[in-house]
Amino acid sequence: MSNTKLLDVRHVSRSFRVGGLLSGVNMMAVNDLTFSLDKDKPEIFTIAGESGSGKTTLSRMLLRDLDPTLGEVFFEGRDVSAIKKRNEFTAFMQKVQPVFQNPFETFNPLRRVEEYLFDTAINFGIAKDKKSAMEEADRALHLVGLSLEELSRRYPHELSGGQIQRISVARALISKPSLILADEPVSMVDASLRMTIVNLFKKLRDEEKVSIIYITHDLATAYYISDRIAVMLRGYVVEMGPVEKVLGSPLHPYTQLLKESVPSPEPENKEDWAKRIGLSTIEVKEYSRQGCKFAGRCPKVTERCKQADPPDVEAEGRTVKCYLYSN
Ligand SMILES: Nc1ncnc2c1ncn2[C@@H]1O[C@H](COP(=O)(O)OP(=O)(O)OP(=O)(O)O)[C@@H](O)[C@H]1O
Ligand SMILES: [Mg+2]
């Protein structure tokens, strides 16, 4: 296979058994997902979609934290499910690094954050001794607009949410990764500081040539920083393409609805937002629905939508999974 791809996700699906062992059903949390990232063209690729659409499940498969039920994930031409040995896994993790939603969970509250950064440098073999570990930590911190001096001897609780999230990005940068998977990295950060974090991703793409998979509910920041976006609904990607096209002039009725109801940046309004877009607790019902998963909520639904999965159609510079655009 060509090794011009950094990441190549091919027809990946993941099912989970929900309900009892006998009475339960298999639910496809991620369904036949395909996309790739080029090695030579670092980009910010956003995965958007409401709660329970399969974003974290996808991210876990990309991080080798969960095996796909079907399909393959290739990183730099190598099937990641073939990574079995510890040293191979370390080498993989050096190149593919996560940034999580709650930065406070990344750091042990009882340890100074700098120690954590030093350990990361040593564990990945980036630094051989304390002195070079300090240099590497300082280098990574400078990339996020901080310095070792500023953090000196601080514990996580002595830092602000925005600072600690920037430090968790710095932690991810210590191993000099080529891909960062950021799962809701700004949802717990103050609205006023969100742009600092997302601007940081832009800078990493442009100056450090790091590709970023940005997982979010927040279409406003997604629009602002992404090159491409994939909109997920109940395990399926329903629309994917350049962000100006997909969010600028959405074709799928679900993307249209999402765009109309861009959530307020205030986290306490997330529930209201979920209500407005008709998100209910009948997730599993939607997952197991025949045909298009959006049929029950779609203003443009027709009979055939309820019968069989819509095809992936190439239309107006993006891919859209909807009968409205098929012949
Ligand atoms: N380990 C698991 N066992 C069973 N079901 C799971 C498991 N992990 C995820 N699921 C189910 O898979 C679906 C997708 O979950 P996932 O966490 O990937 O969604 P998400 O898009 O990340 O949601 P959110 O925006 O709330 O983080 C959900 O219905 C969830 O309940
Ligand atoms: Mg999630």
C-alpha cells in the first residue's frame, strides 16, 4: 500500500452488546467508517455529532484502545491491530497522542505537573536524564505559550482550567507526535479560553506539521479551525468534506439541523441544546432503526428512508449519506 497516508481508516465498525446477555442486542456504535489523512498535508479533521453518535468509540479505535469489530485502521501503512509488543505500542503512542476532555484527569493531583512532563519525556526515550527532560518539557511548554519556569513546582489545582489544558497539550507534544486525537478538548474550558486552545491546534498544524483529529460538539470552533469535517449520527458519517462546504452549505438534513441549533458556549445549556435538536434517551432505538438513523427526526423523510440505508453520494464537493441527493 502507498505510504503517503498518515492514517487510513477503512470500513471500520464497532458493535457493543447492550441489554442482557440473552435479551440484548448488538448496537453498531461506529458503522462502516472510511477516511484518511495525508502524511504530507497536515490538517485538522473534525469529527462532530451529538452525544452518543460514536465519536469517542472511533477515537478509542484510532488510539488502539479498542479493536474494531470490522475493518482496519492503518497508521503510516501499518495495521494497528497488529501492534502487540510493548515496544511497538510505545513507538505507536509516541506518534499518536491523545488529549482528553478533562485535563484534570490527565494529571495526578498529588504530583507536580512538571514531574509528569519529565516522566513522559523519559518514558518515550525522548530524554535520557533529568536535564534533557527539563529541556524537552520546556520546549513543549513553549509551543503552548507557557514555560517551565512559570509552572515551577505547581500542582494541578494551582493552575487554571485553560492552563492545565494547554499543559495537557504540551504533554502530548513531548513525544513529537505526528497525530493528536483531541476528544472534546475545550468542552470543560471556559468559553473565553476556548479560542486559545483551538488557535493552538492551528499553530501546531501550521508550524509543527502535526495533524489533529478534533472531536467536538462545538460547531463554532469546528468551523473556525477545521480543514475537513465528518458529521456523525448514530455511528454513521452522514456528511463529510471541506468544512466550508459541509458547515457553510450543509446538504444533509441532520447537518442542517445541527448548524441551525449551534449550542450556546455555556456548558449548562448543552442539555437545552440536546432537547432542541430532538435528542432523546431513545438512543438505542435509533441505533437499531432500519434505514436512515435520522428518519425519525428528519423534516424531509420519505418512505424509502425508513427501509434501507441511504447511499453515500458525492454531491457539491462532499460526501453525503442521503436519498435527497441520489438518483
Ligand atoms: N464500552 C461500551 N459498552 C457498551 N456501549 C458502549 C460502550 N462505549 C460506548 N457505547 C455506546 O456506543 C454509543 C456511542 O458512544 P460514544 O461514547 O462513542 O459516543 P460519543 O459520540 O463520544 O458521545 P459524547 O458526545 O456523549 O461523548 C453510545 O450509545 C454508547 O452508549
Ligand atoms: Mg465522547
